[in-house]
Amino acid sequence: MLADAHRKAAEDIESTILSLQAQPRAARVIIEGAWGAAFQWIAFGCETKYQQHLNNHTRLGRFLRSLGEKAAADWWEALDLTRQAGWYGGEPDPCAGSFLRKWSAKSGKARKPSACKKV
């Protein structure tokens, strides 16, 4: 997938999860969607900056560290743990949805981790 396709995928996912935020039972879907959008933004950033990215999330933290992107790796792994707890756990952490809404609002339109921005 080319960088622009990853950007479009991230924007499409974000648009969808924003429309779900008023739904009281959508926490799992919102968490999963935010995780998916973040993955797409990381792929976009890495493809833009390094002309390479992973096509799956397995060992993404290790890959980011190999590029010298420790902050992005740490951020991704924290988000992945939030996702796992909400998806595979009993009830999603009520703070997770709030965290993801704040993350979305704070990071603006281009919601990729800053460590993968093109320099």
C-alpha cells in the first residue's frame, strides 16, 4: 500500500469512529478503530520518512525501534495494550474511550505519531 492509501485509510477510520462516540455501547469498536487508524498513520509516516513500513502490527514496536523511533514504539505499545484490554478483556476500561477521544482531539487532522513525521 502506498503512503497516500494509508493516509486515506486512517482518515476513513477516524471519520467512522468519530460518528460512533455518542453511542453508549460502542467502546470496543471505537478502541479497535482508533488502534487501526493509528496503525495506518504509523505506516503512512514510516513510508513517507523511510520508504518502508510493516503491513501488519506484529512486532511493530521492534520495527519502529530499529528505525530509531523509540517514542513512537512506546506510544504504539501503550495503545496496543489499551486495545487488547478493551477487546479481549471483560468490559473495556471506561477511561480508554475517553483517552482515545482526547488523543483524537489533541492530535488534530494528521493524527500520526510525531516521531514518524517527515523531517
